[in-house]
Amino acid sequence: MKSIKRYISRNWLWIVAGLILTEVAVKSAYATRGYLAYGGEWLTLPLMLMLAEVARSVGDVIRFLFGKEDGYGSDGD
């Protein structure tokens, strides 16, 4: 349960943005289709969370490759 709370507190901004964008995408898709159907618009929230994790991972890799953990390119000067 602690890990879920930690995950939510770490990603609350992405969760809120994903929920809002999901609502917009669902309304737009339903208006375009003219009927109720379930499609890829429901993947907006999971995709937002996956993109946030990928961005963090890429940032970690860049920090590992090009600098120390406390900053980019600081060579002890």
C-alpha cells in the first residue's frame, strides 16, 4: 500500500493531466463517430504515465552517461 501511495504522490500531476485529456479525447471521439464505442482514446492515461516513466529513465541515463548524480558535467571544480 505504501508503494501505491508513493507512486500516486510522485505522479499526481501526470495522473490529473491524463484524466483531463482522457475526458477530452473520449468526448471528441464520440462526437466524431456519432455513436458510443470504445477505442484508443481510453489509453490516454496509461500512455501519459508510461511517457512520464520513460522521460525519467532517459533523464537517469543521461545523468549517468554525462555527469555525476548531483549535476551535469561537474568535474569537481
